Amino acid sequence: MELIQKLKDDTYLTLETTPPKLPTFDGILQKIEETQAYKYVDGFSTTDSPLSKMKYNSIIAAYKLQQKFNLPAIATMSMRDRNKIALQSDLLGANDLDVVNILALTGDPAKMSDQPNTKAVLEGNSTLLLQMIRNFNNGMDYAGREFKIHPKHINAFAVSNSYAKNFSSIEKKIYTKVKNCAVGIITQPVYDLQIVKMLLDIQQKVAREFNDKRNEFQLILGVFPITSLKTAQFLSAHVPGIYVPDVWIEKLIKAHKVSSDEEYKVGIEMSKELLAELLKIHPKIHIMTANKFEIVQELF
């Protein structure tokens, strides 16, 4: 079953991978195989130099994942590093490699880069890339010139915060991305079922705004297992768009006082319980493990 069909009709699980700062992706492939993480998911995603740190190419990484595991992969493309020419050039190359699932991302600020004097390109935010993909799907480039060979259909994905003091801001951004034909909106990690309900209410509200296939878009709930108090406190205090409930932090504080093993055990238990609940409520999940793929088995 195709990834998009599973997203619409079935349980959908993807696993995030972050390519390394190496001239090979084989180490990631080997780790996924050794941990058997591929057996639990319907597909993968590849990040595109997150935190503006230079990494192995996300499109080629997606291609290698597809070749190795015969599962679809979503390649992230960041607006930060490419102008309109480079973006469309990469889309053409990805299309030839059957990498037809693209996650449009504005990208982290270039000032965070590990490369000296790096400047962002940023001809637009992720909406511009969604518009380019829409044009490709209509057989033409962004300038409106028709291709001699029609590109394979591209499935566009986008991202959303999972929390805001004013949830109408999340609704507006999701609406804009769906308007530009995003079929899947991947949220930042969720930890609170009440917030999940609010996000799903937004999905229903946005869907009602469209009377075509765009109303079939799906929210994909981000799951990032918390296995330490340090991670919980960092996410809570320093990552915008994520809410970690006090009860998670309190349980981890108590476990932290016992031992690091207890801390890990409690974190995995809470994360496993959360995933089980999410699969009952809305079985469209994107798992993020910071390349600790052995955690996947522990979640099921």
C-alpha cells in the first residue's frame, strides 16, 4: 500500500532519520537493520541539515532508504539553503530517483550553522516550496513553463507546532499549508492528550474549508520519546511549540533521584503509554528518536 493511501485509510507510522556529517549513509542503514526498526514502520523521513549543521544530502539518503528497505521515504527540503533554481533542480533529481514524498521546511536560522560566515538564501518560506510542488504536479515549473516530460506526482508534507498560547495561530498556518496542497502536516512532539484533541479539532475545522481533495489532508502526530529529565526540561523550557506536562517532569524528577536506569525506564514507560493512546485516537504517527533506533522496539 502506498504511503499516502496508508495515511488516508490505515495506520500510518514513519520514522525520522538524521543523515550524518559523513560521506556515507551506510552507518544509518546498518543501525536501522540491526535494531530491526524498519519492521515497525511504514516508511522513513530524512532531515535536511537540522540546526543548520552540514549533513549528508537528505534526498540521496531517502533514495538509499527506499532501496535498502523497500519502504517509502520522505525527503526534507529546507528553504534556507536554496533559491528557486536549486529547489526545482533538486525536485527534478529526486523525481528521477522515485523520491516523490517531500517535506517542505523553512529551516533553522543560518546563524546556528557550524560553517563560518554562512548566509541563508530564503527566497521564501516553506509555502513557496509547496507552490513549486503544486506546479510540478500540474506539469510545469514555478514560472509556468510546461515540462516536456511530466514529473511523477509529488506528495507534499509540511510541519506544525503542537502547542501555542493561542491555537488560532496554529490553525492559520495549517490552513495556509493545506491550501497549497500539503497532504500531511507533521506536528512537533505531543505529550498531552487534551492538546491532541485540540489539534484534531483544528484538522476538522480546516478540512471543512475545502470542497476538493485538500479536505482529505491528515495531521501526523509527532512522537519523541523522553528518556531523561534533562531532555524533558530542555523541551519544556527551550523549544517553542512543544508542551511537556508537569506530571511527566515530576515523574522523571522522582526517577532521577533513584538512578539513571530508573529514569530511562520511567521515560520509556510514559512514552509507550502515550503512543498506545495516540494509536487509538489518531493512528497517524511520526516517530523521532534522534537516530536511537533501538528505542522503536521498546515502544511497541
